[in-house]
Amino acid sequence: MDIGQIVSGTLISFMTAGSASLIAYWLTARIGQVNIRRGADKALVEYYEQKKMNSTGEVVGEAIAKKLPISLETWQDHLRWAQRGGKYKDYTIGRLVFTSVLYGGVGLIFPIINPAFFSLLVPIGAAVYPFIALRAKANTVRKRVLRLLPETAALISAELAAGNSPEKAVERAAQLPGALSGLLKEAIAATSSSARPLFSRKPVQGTLVETFRKANLPALTAFASQLDLVASKGVGGAELMAQIAETLVGEYRARLASEVEKLDSRLTLMVMFFYFAPFVIFLLATFLTPVLSAFGS
């Protein structure tokens, strides 16, 4: 038995013993809580224990995040967008990094058990997965907001045509379901808390433009600026808003047509990836294995 096998066996023994100890500790703690805590008392204790554990993980994650070569502002923006869609409600950047470290730590089991080169990809992929999932969910919410822009613009246009004020029209639009209404509610709440106007009045910037600008989405910033212009037009604002709504509908239809055109190529790539590529790899492996074995011998 060589040194590598001895080291691998020792590490596996330590990990097995550690896992068994953690499981035993968890079972002991759970058994000790079954007959002692009941109902609201048990729920309250579990809440504070979970909060304490989350806060500890967040502190560790924030300390690690400061040393990582990533833009924390970018990922904070992704996190806010995912939360607008109802995901990652209790998450912070620290907790996200801590989750990534935990996933990567669990993935390290594979290189220890099988010290092959491809096994190193497992912990790397596991550590990167929380960030990839967060960005995917954030981009999904962004796309939903862009799809809601024409509908929201049409509702505001209808409210203005009925003789309502721009502020009232935005309040009615904030009652629509979706992440865009959440942004409108944020702007309305900022107006109530800061006593600032919803729409810009020189030299004071409106809370609508400020809130939408912080969302870091150019289409939303442009939409807020258009609403500012509509609010400043007075009686002519309804006609201008109708034109803006028609423009947004036209842009959405053009974007939808472009996505439909790209769908064929995407489906072709998916078919090649899931069906054709594995077949080719299987054929190559079948023909090349005897050749490689002959060279190896």
C-alpha cells in the first residue's frame, strides 16, 4: 500500500467519523427536544436557533466575500431582482457566499474518493452553482418586467384618458400583479416617507425616476423619464401616454418576433447537444479504446 492510498484512507475515515458524529449530535438534539418543547415554545426556540445559525453563516460569508475577486454590487443587484420575483427572501450576499462554500465543501468528497482530474470539476461546479442559479432567477424577473411594460403603459394611458391624475394612474398600475408593480409600490412608498414628489419637478428629482434608476435596467429608466414627461404635460399628457403605450407595444412585438426566429436555432443546438453529441462520443470511444489500449500495451 503506497502513501497516497494511506492518506486517502485516513481522510475518508476522518470524514466518515465526522459525518457520523454530526448525525449523532443532530439525533440527540432532536430527541432531547421532542418531549421538552411543544407548540409555540418549540417553534420560538427553533426560530431563534435558525436565525442565529443564519447570522453566523452570513458573517462568515461576508468575510469571505470581501476577499473574492467578484463585484459585490453586481451580485447585490442580482439578489434584489430575484427577491422582487419572490425568491431568496431571507438571503444576503454573505449567506449566498456561505452557501457556495458549503456546496463546494461537499463537492470535495469526489476528488478525495476518486482523485481523477475530472473530479476536481465537481467542487468547482458545486461552488459556482448558487451564483449561476441566482443570476438565472434575476434575469427571469427582469424579462418579466420588460414584458409587463406595455400592459402597464396601456393601463396608465387609460387612467389618464379617464381624467385621473398621473399619480392616481401610477397607483392603479401598482395594483397589477408582477415585479413591476412592486417597483411602483417602492416609488410610492418613498414618496410617502420622504415627502418628495412622485414625478420630478425641477430641481427636485422624483422618486419614480430614482427608484427605477436604482433597478439598473435601461428600459425602466427610460420608462420613468417618459412618465415624468407625461406628468409635466398636463392636459396633453393623456395623448402623449397613448403614443408611448403604442410604441412599447410595437417594440414588444418586434422583440417577440425576433425571439421566435431564434427559437429554431436554439432547438437545433439543444437536439445536437442532447442526442447527436452523446452518440458521436460513444462511437469515438468505441473505436478509439482498442487503439489506445494497443498503444498503452
